Amino acid sequence: MAIDVRPASVFEDVRALLGPKSPGANVCWCLSYRIPSKLNNELRGPARGEYVSELCRKGPPPGVLAYDGGVPVGWAAVAPRSDTAFARSRTIPRVDDLPVWSLWCIRVRPGHRGHGISHALIAGAVEFARAQGAPVVEAYPLDSGDAKVDLTMAYAGLRKNFERAGFVHRADTSSVLAGHPRVLMRFDLR
């Protein structure tokens, strides 16, 4: 399996990974950390997909997609922290004043898990951020140790996967997801 990671500029491919089966459904579309909570609550049904479509069109793309033989099989959200809810977070600290990029969501399609796609997505997100001029990429994964993590809540990633990708623990947080603490990890691109 040869996984190719590219910027998420093709909306139909993003929709294949993030969109609902029913067009009117209210699903995350990976917007909950990307936009202010008021706007996140106001966008309903198809308006959420339209918002993401605009993100794909105007650039930079809202993240990266992993492809297996041309089929989109994975997604990672990455953007400047200053453009996300993490910029105002009370539970995830700022380490310094560098204009870091945040990597906060990794999703692999069912049927494609266990093939290293999340690792390819992390590496692809780092390279995408580097190409956009990011000095550092931050992630806020679960520090679950050997405990099982509910797949629905594993979108933040796991500490051990980020360590394997070369990220370094920089701070503990007071954020908890699915009963597991989240840690702030960084990959320095300087």
C-alpha cells in the first residue's frame, strides 16, 4: 500500500472523509476547533459543508488528505494556532509566542485502519505546515498509555504516535478527552 498525502484542496475528497451520509445532518466537519464557538453553533446542516468547501477553495487548504490508489482514506486538520480555538484555550497552554501551527484531528476511514495511515498523515501535516512557513507544529494528543481509546474520541491522536513522528512533549494540559489527559507536543521546523 503506497499512501500519498496531499493538501486537502479537493472538497469532494474532504467530504468523503468528513461529510455526513445524510446531507442535512449536523456533523463536525472538523470545524469545532477551527472556528469561533458561536459560528460553530450557528452553522447547521449543509451550511457546514459549504463553509468547508470555501476553506478548500480559498486556501491554504484546511489540512491534508491521505490517498491510497487515488481514494481518500485519511484526514488531518492543521492550521495556524492563531486561527483556531486553541489560541484562546484555557486548558491548553501557550508555550511561547512563536506562530505555531496546530495539528488537532486525525481521521482514518474504517477498513483502512492499522496500515500506518495516521503516521503518514502526521508526517504529511508537518510537511504541509513547513511549506506554509510554520516554525513549529503543535499537537494535543491523548496520553492514554496502554489503555484502549474509543475510536470516536481518538481523533486527537495518541502521544505514542506523535513521539514516533519526532514530536517532543513540551507541556501538560488541563484538557481531558474521553477520560484521558491531553499533552502538548511539538515538532520544531527551525
